[in-house]
Amino acid sequence: MSIFAPTHKLIAPAGEENPVMLFSKSESHKYRVISEIEHFEGSEAIYEWHPCQGVTYRGFVLNGLKILPLEVTQGWQYSRVNSAAI
């Protein structure tokens, strides 16, 4: 069994953040978005992500969902904590 090693976060409009891994699709500039559950169950990715189109489901753009690298979200949380402490 391979290890789930998230690289990004899928952020919903209500603010929920789910760790995900992105896998490149060779025929396009799209990426498969794999959640922890999909990874361990071995199921197909529900969402895809394209840098210009955003998150899609079966070709339909899902406005409001965002993909951010873990470094960006962790850095934002880190700076928020530090600015509150000063």
C-alpha cells in the first residue's frame, strides 16, 4: 500500500480544507485530484484541476472550490498566528 502524501488542499466555499494529491494527466494540462479516501480505496478521482479552469467535475467547472499548495496555506496560517502573537 502506498502512502498518502498530500501536496495541496482542496478548499470549499464554506472554508473546509481537505488535503489532496495532484497527479498529472499526460494528455492535457489537467490534474487528477485525489483525496485520502480515494487514495486508500483505490477509486477514481472525482475532481480534476486545471491552472486556468480551476476545479472541474465531469467537465463542469465548480466555482468556489480552490486548490492551493500546502506551503501557501501553511504559510498563511503561520503568518496569521505570528501576527496575532505580536
